[in-house]
Amino acid sequence: MKKKPTIEDVARAANVSVATVSRVVNRQGGVRQATEERIVRAINELNYVRNAIARSMVRKETKTIGVIIPDFTNPFFSEVISGLQKAALEKNYFTLISSSNESKMIESEILQHYIERGVDGLVVTTANENGDHLDPVIKAGIPIVAVDRQIHKYDVDTVLTGNREGAYEAVKHLISKGHTDIAIIRGPQDTTPGLERYRGYERAMKEYDLAIRPEWVGEGDFREGSGFTNTKKFYQAAKRPTAIFSCNNLMSIGAVKALQQLEWKLGEEVAFLGFDDIEIATFIKPNLTMVSRHMRNLGEIAFQLLHDRMMSSQEVEPIKRQHILSPYLIVRDSCQKFN
């Protein structure tokens, strides 16, 4: 049986080091064009690595994009990915999808894996908006688009929701129903959605000259457990709020579970409004009033922006592009006026 060619064979044939061949195969940059062309010729002549990565070296693309989200359990991201995949498949791109579990360290490891796989571009909802862990991606020249959260260190294209606008309208709706004692379960303040939704709440409360009581500001982490814990805290306060605004879908689920356990009557003793509509909102009685958004459109637009960058970087202006999609309120029965 003929021996399968190795990376060492390629290095000898191209008269370069193994490390240089590795840099070319993994698209890490830093290799002169003439040297890279010599390595590609050696790969073809030796028939080294008969797979998509080897073939893509000549075309400079793998027809694959990497996607990183913070939480697989959040149905919001399932919808975003659905829209993104649909748009990608229409252009014959495949997606690799991973979750950082809200960890900067895990996200960095995933990014390195994607770089080594030679992805053509990245769509990221980052676990850390500072963005210094994205240095290797930028150095490798891989286009990146941020979704739902911003990346502050680099001017990358971004697709966002009007978080402040949506939260402001939500709280105004509660106020229109006669509520003045409104609690909030807010998200992490070092994230765009967490901070902007809280600012929308603040704006509405201040506009109507309503007090923001510290005991009614719940510190959440966009997970179900924090929705549950904060709702119990509101119930145990010396003065209970008459309305709760939850700043994401998973925290809303936790909050409703707490209401049920505490027998704090939803729609009768406490009004409830959440950010991000979820399917179970119509199964719970009374049905939940929710801020909704165009989730699949977020994914579709993210891919369109990325595709522009991947296809023709010279024709796309170097300045970053930002798309902000307006959310909308779905009024159901959980925010009725109290007697």
C-alpha cells in the first residue's frame, strides 16, 4: 500500500518548514504569496489531505462559517440560527454552531478551533463585549459579524435589537394600566441587551416621575434561576410591587414558576411583562404580554452582512455597518388594570 503523504513530505517538496506549511493549511497568514503558492503546488502534486480543507486552499474558501452563541437552551438563539442557516444555505454555505456557555475562555477555544478549520467568516454573540479575545480572528483576516451584543475593541458589522426602545414601551404599557410600583429583573449590565433594557425601564419610570426602589431591581443573568430567585425576593419585600418586567425569556420562565410556587396570582395580584416572546406565553393562564422581535431576520441580516465581507472586501466600505431592528409589543392578558 502506498504511504499516505504527510505534512513533512509537503514541507520537503516546497523547501519550507513544517510550521510554514501548517500556517498555510490553517490560514493563519504571515506567509509570502510566492511561498504559499509553492506549498499549494506541493500539496496538489503529492495529493496531500484529500478533503474540503485541501481543495479550499486553491479557492481560498471552505464554504463554511462559524457561529458562536452564549446559550443553546435559549429559544431566541434557535430562531436567530434558523434564519441565519436559511440564508447561508441559499448561498451554499454550511454553518458550524457552538455555545460558549457565557464563558470568555470557552469562546476563545472555539474561536481557535474555527480558525484552524479555516472558516470563511464568523457570526458571534460574544460572552465578553470588550473583544480582546478576538485578536486571533482579526489577525487571521476572518470577517466577523456581531449579533445581539456589540464588540467594543473592533469596528465590526453588528445586528442589534432596539432594546432600550422595547423596554421603554413595555414599562409605559404597565404604567398605562395604572401600575406605579414596577419591579425589574434586569440582565447583566456588561452586555448590550442587559444595559439597554434597564435604561429603557429607567427612562419610562423617570418620565412618569415614578420611584425606582433598590429592592425592586433584580440582578439577573439571563438564566431561568435568576428569574425565579428575584421574583421570590420581590414577594418577600416589605412592600411588594404590583408589576414585574423581566428582561429576557429564560428569566421570564423562572419568574412565572416562582409566581406559581408562591401562589402570587398572575394578572390579579401582580402584572407581568417579559422581553422576548416565547411559545409557552400563550399556554400560561393568563397569557403573557411580551416584547417580541424579528429573531429570524436578525440571523438573515447577519449572514448578508458577513457574505458581503467574505465576497468582496474591496467593494464594501471599511467602516462598520450597524442594523437595529425595532421590537414590538404583543399585548395579552397578564397586564390588566387592577381594581
